[in-house]
Amino acid sequence: MDTTSVNVATARSSTSVASARESARRFLEDLLPAIAAEAADTVVLVVSELVTNALRHGGGTYALDLTAHPDSIEVAVHDSSPRSPRMRTPDLNSGTGGFGWPLVNRLARATAVTRQATGEKTVSALLTR
């Protein structure tokens, strides 16, 4: 299998998280050989977390790139903030979050934050296919 890639349009709204999940599912459904259901669910969960973080903490807009490699799926979310995600203790009482980035790091084989010369960043996760 060759590398397959798709760019999901830039979006700006809370409903775009659902749209990003749906785009990821369509991308995964078209892959050959097919990806296992559990692996697909993991990719969709990571897409949801990274897009949510971009909307909440990254300036309110994002672009999503999905790339299928022979043994992995790369999820890359671009946003306009230079601030890197950070590990923090999840807030169990006030509902302010803190679960997403630790979850992504636990599910991914590797994560990376790449700063662009423009001041923007890309947060990526490499997941087992």
C-alpha cells in the first residue's frame, strides 16, 4: 500500500468537531486494506480530541490532515496558536478539562508539536493502523 493522504477543510465552530470525526471515518472506510474497527475508533477519538483542543486553546480554527502509511495513520491538526499542548491534572470537579492531551499521548505511538515560522503550530499523532 502506498501512502494515502487527505486534507479536511479548515473549519471554525464547535459543530466542526463532529464534521472532523465524520471526515476521519470516511477516510478510514476507504482504505485498502481495511483498518480494524478498534483502530478506526482510536483514530476518530484522537481526531476529536486534537480538533477540540485546537478550537478551545488554539485560536478557534483548525485544519486537519490525515495520512495512511502501511502500518500507521497520522493525524495532524494545524492551528493558529504558538502554544503547545501541556499535560495537566484533569479537572474532575469543575469540568475544565485536562483529559485530551494525556489521552492522545497514551493512545498514540508518538506525538509531536511542530512550530511554523508564521507562529502557528501543528500537533500530530501517529497511531497504529
